[in-house]
Amino acid sequence: MKNNPEFSEWTTVTDDVSPHAFSVVMDNDSMNGLIPEGAIVIFDPDKSPKSGQIVLAKIGNAAVIKKLVIDGPSAYLAPVNSGYKTIELESLTQIIATGVSVQTKLP
């Protein structure tokens, strides 16, 4: 039996999510204008990703939060911040989960 991953705190959501949903803290400004750095993003691995949605994807040994863009047979991960590059996906199996909502704290 696999060990469960460690977590630091519970996140309460009002969204309709599966029991497998989880949250991730946005740790960079690649999605500024849509998801601020430090925001909590709720992801659900049981929701199928569609073009235009925010997804969590595995790129090499890293996980990234980006907008999924499907253009014919090609799929890309697009940032909002133009200072970051668009990433071409080898396969949609790199998608870990689909974004459901964002929680932020007011200053």
C-alpha cells in the first residue's frame, strides 16, 4: 500500500468536487492577472480537461499550473504572463488535474 502524501493544512471548498480533489499554492507569477502568486488553486483529477481550462500538468520532474490550449492534434500549456514560455505537451496524459476554483486572501 502506498503512503499518502504529506499535507500541511486542509482547504475547505464550496465547489462540487470529487473526493480526490486537492489544492496547490501558486508559487510564481506566470498566471498573474488570472491567478495571483500565493493563491490556493483547487484541482480535481476526476474532471476531464478541456481547451481553455486551467490545469496542473507534469513537465519533467516539475508540476506547473497553466491554461490548456488544444489546437488540432497539438496541445500546449500557456501562461498569462508573457515573461513565461508556452510549453508543448507530448501527451494529454501529462495533465494531473483540472482547475476548479481559486482562493485568495485580501491584503
